[in-house]
Amino acid sequence: MMTSSDPLTQPVWASLTSGHATLAEVCGLAAGYPTEVADLHAVADPLDRRAWADLAVLAGPATAITVPGGPDLPGRGWTVHRRRSAIQLTGPRIRVCADPRVVTLTNDDLADMHALAQRAGTKRLWTRCLALGHHLGVRRRGRLIAMAGERLRPTGWAEISAVHVDPAFAGRGWEAGIVAALAHAIEQRGERPFLHVLASDAVRVRRFGALGFTDRRPITFHSYRRVTSRRL
């Protein structure tokens, strides 16, 4: 079996076998999050055909599944549906002053979180996303205008994701501020923050670079589909 001592090489597998092991749905050499938590899967070794067979059992009739860092040539029975090129960024030691406008989000905030995600252009926010970790938000006059949350949790790391800002408040520093606040909270408990940004999103790459995040490596978010028996 191919292994790596660096948990960020296969971040989903590393997360599901460490920090999020209690959330993991596992079938042999494949693992994934429950569909209501996150649409992410992984295999222990992309070169092991048994892992892809296990993934087929785990995924069931799903039309497509996402495997961050997956190979361009998946195992037998699978074909690439979509590729999204991204950059994996790792965080520095971020020193920020406590901002009283930043609050912890809970289940009571879920409706507002979904509404913000839709205003920001995200088609779906998973119903149990809070199970992944800490989420922070900012409200103005009671309205949730910015948020960010944790997603993957490999040992020693926490991924920052679900970063959304109300379009009416864009360009005012809220995105950088909420990311910095969450990165600081992650560091306060002895872990390091990381995140993924689309390679084509130069604005965000620069914005997070200004916070001190550094490029670690390119990573492709592959979406795979099952191949019908006729095509095998």
C-alpha cells in the first residue's frame, strides 16, 4: 500500500483515518463522509485496484463523487467526470486581535448559514456541516454577512472552508478577516490551518497570501463517475 508521512498529500484519507475517524464511512481501502456532512471520498492507495473496487461499493449508485488529489487515471470501473485545479495553501502564525463581531456559529444559525451560502452563489451547504468542526460568522444588524468553517481534520491540521461573504458586503475585508480569525482559533489549540483555492482565482490567492498563507502545492479536485458494464 502506498503511504505518505505527510497528511496533506492525501488530506481526505488522512482526515477520515484520524481527526474525523468517527464520521468516516469505510469500505476496505476506501472511505468517505456521510452525504449530509460533505461530498468527499478517498482511497488509501490510488494505484491499488482493490481500493477502487471498495470505493464502488461505498459510493453505491452516486452519479459522481469527488476525490481531492485523486489520479488522472482512476482505477478500473471509473472515469473522470470533471477536474478542478486548485492550490493548497498552508497557514502561518497569525496574530489577530479579538474581534467582538466574530461569533461561533451553532445549529441555531444553520438557516442563516444556508441563506448566506445561496446569496454568495454556493448551490449547496451540507446539512450537517457543523459536525466537521468550528464555524465562525459575522452579523450586521442581525443578518449573517460572513462565515468560514473547518472541513478536513488531518492530524495536526485543520482545513478552512465554506468561506462566504454576502455580495452586498464584498470588498470590505470581511473575507480576510473571518479567515484570519478562524486560522487564529485553529492555532490556539495547537494545530495549523490550511485551505484550498481554485488556481484560477488569483484574487483569493493574493488575498490569503497577504495574510501569510503560502503555496504548498497544486492539487486537483477530481470528480469521478462509474463506468457502465457495457463500456468495461
